Amino acid sequence: MSKGGFLRRLYSTFAGGWPGIGLLLMRVVLGAALLLRANSPLWSNPHVSTTIISAFLTGFGLLLIPGLWTPIVGALVALLESWQIMTMGGGPMGHGSARNHWLRSRHARTGSMVS
């Protein structure tokens, strides 16, 4: 059984060929990026809201990598990151920086594309 056959059997609606590889790559990259960004603020003494958001983003990343609930998780990532952009101030650890806005907007757009 080929790899494509295995994925098609595991996920009956999984796209075949290059589109399927592209979707898989987008999902894995977004999931890994969410895991890295969610866990980096936890090494300092974070505020409770930062810890809760990091827990959600970690869960979303863990669900996206294997492809569980992808449409729902992608939409939730887009909503959470968009909300973060709109409410982000110039707090500690450069949360208000242009780089953070850019990364969050990329996550939001990729999350909406995955869903």
C-alpha cells in the first residue's frame, strides 16, 4: 500500500497528490509554529492570561499536527490570533512589537486557510 493509499484510508477525505502534500505541510508547519510560540513565554513568570492562551495554542498545535478537528482548530487559531492582534498592547517581552503582529497575522491567515 502506498503512502497516499494509507492516508486516504486513514482520512477518507484527505486530498490526493500535490494538494494533499501542501495541506499536510501547512498543517505540520502551523502546528509546530504554534507549539514553539505558545511555550516560549512560559519560561518566564507569565501572567495568568498568557498561560491560558499558551495552553490553548499548545492544544491547537497538538491537534493540527496529526490533523484532528482541522477545520474547527484552524478557525479557532484564526480567531484567537486575530483577537490577540486587536487587544495586544506594548507589554513585557515585546508583545506589542511589529514582529509579533506579523507572526500572529501569519498564524491567523494560515489557520483560516487550513480550515
